[in-house]
Amino acid sequence: MAVSAPKKTTQKLGDQDIVNVFDDVLAVASSSTATVVSYTVPVGKTFFLLLAEFGGNNIATYEVIINNEVEGKKHTYFGGPLNDEIYFGHKKVLGGETVKIEVENFRPDVGDFFGRILGTLE
């Protein structure tokens, strides 16, 4: 499974930094789970999660996990789009905690998947 360095963009929005972290994971084996993208909130800061975006070249199950607890879950399926998003409306995530998107590739073929974590940091 190929792993790349996450692409992270930070911009200012008033007193807040916009955090936009994108990554992908390639060749996820059949019947396995992989972390697509993750973001650890710097200690002393507060992150407000706005949106988790994800997709790939095969149907799959996606989970958004915050501090080791599943906070959102969606499935892509045949006949529908192979990408989706979960809107969190500025869910508060404390410093030192991690937000990640995991994918379960339950199909018989390997798959490539991508994800984005978007929010603001104070």
C-alpha cells in the first residue's frame, strides 16, 4: 500500500486558521481497513471540524474517527457516486486529539481512496 505525505493548507480567516488536509492511499487490499487522512490538533489549540470529504475508485465504507471514537460513517454503493462527505458544523476537537478518515475496502479488488479534513483552528 503506497503512502504519501498529506497535503496541508493553512490560511487565515480573521482570528482563525483554516485547516485543509488532503491525502490519499493507494492499492488498499481487499477486506482491509486503512487510514486515508489524519490531522492531530496542536496542543493548546482548538480545532472546529467543518467537513470530512472522501471517495475512491470502488465502493467502500468510510468512518470519521475523533479521538478513537466513530463520529460519522457512510457507505458508497453501486448506482451512486463513489464520493461523499459528512458535515460536522464546527464540531469542537481539543488539542492533542486526532481526527482521521478510515476506509474499509470490502470489495474483491484493490482500491485507491482519498480524503480531506476541513475546519478552523483557534
